[in-house]
Amino acid sequence: MITETNAVNFRQNLGEMLNQVQYRHDSVMINKDGKPVAVLIDARLFERIRRMQGRFDALCQRIEAGFSQVPESTGIAEIEAAVAQERRESSISAEDH
């Protein structure tokens, strides 16, 4: 579960919110001026996110290296064509149902 709170309430209830995260494995989204600025999550989830970020960064580097010889405009045009094709197929599929 994700609890949303403002910064003042977070400061006033820090101990309770730490317990909520540690023992219930909930998350707390902290808003300032109505906008999210931070999230308190339990340490195990944070470690999983860090590992996933590392794998994601490595994958991005591999993709970037694999397409380094393709001009950006060509890549964007191919992506737009693939998106348009998928949208056409999805709309046809939706009409059939």
C-alpha cells in the first residue's frame, strides 16, 4: 500500500511511518506543495530497485551500442512506423470483437 502525506505531517509522524514501511512493507509518498518529492520505501525494495536500475542501464548501453551506426532520424522514423502499425492492428482487432 502507498500512503501519501505532506512534508509537515511526515516530520511529525516519522516514527510511525518508519514502522509502517519496516513492518508492513508499505511505502510513503511525501508531497510538498501538493507535488510528490520523495518516497520512503523499505530497504529490501530499495536494493531490488538498485539492482534493476543497474541491469536497465547495462541494457540501454547495449542497445545504444548496437544502434550506434543508425542515424537518429532513421531510428525515430522506424519507431513511429512500428507504433502506427501496432495501432492499426489493435484497432482492427478491437473491431473484430
